[in-house]
Amino acid sequence: MRRFLGFTALLAIAELLVIIAVAELLGALNTIGLLILVAVLGVLVVKAQGLATLRRLVGDVEARRVPAATLADGGLCVAAGILLVVPGFLTDIPGLLLLVPGVRTGVRRYLGYRWSRRFVIARSDVRPPAPLAQRAIGPPADQ
């Protein structure tokens, strides 16, 4: 949690410095207009991508396919939307990149690889414990 807060503080400072640098080049009103334009366009593109993802999800469910990739794409579109709505140019770059389907596919595969190494899937051949009636009552025989 401490790392996250530190990263967030550094990101906010970096975003502010970039916004100031852009404002010096373009002017304050143009910079504010650009930030608003990117946020609005980002929301519109994310909405379109989200609807397309929803259509693919419905198609996967109707075809009785596991919609794992579609759900991951939906989550990455949400992440892109958050990054685009946050004011600043540094967060806009990964937000825009996540809207490109090929980039999303690469990120999805990378995250799948990383998470598959972290989470252990339970084995299905493990037998459940025996009912109480079948268990031995009392101390073990070797004592």
C-alpha cells in the first residue's frame, strides 16, 4: 500500500510538471482544452469498445464458449477509460495504447502468464475427507 501511495504521489507530480511544460508551449487555455478533449474522446472510444466487448461476451455465452478473453478485454477497456479520464498526459499514453486491440491482446497474454504463475489451481483428484462416522475415534493405534 505504501508503494502504491508513493507511486501515485510521484505520478501526480510528474503529471503536473508535464502539464506545466505543455502549457508553456501551447498556452494555458489550449492545454486545458486539450486535456478536456482527450478525456471526452477517451470516454467515447471506451464506450464504443465496451459495447463491442459486450457484444462479443453475449456471442461467447450464446456459443457456450468461456468468455475469459472477452472479460479480460473488458477489464482492460475499463482501465483505459480510467487512465484517459484522469487529467494528465502521462496517463493518456497507456490509456490510448490499451484501446488498440493488438496491444490489449499482448497485455492480456502477459497478465495471464504472470497470474498463472501466482495462482495455483486446485487439483480435482483430491478426495474429500471421510465422513465422521468412518473416521477412527480415540487416540491413534500406535500410541
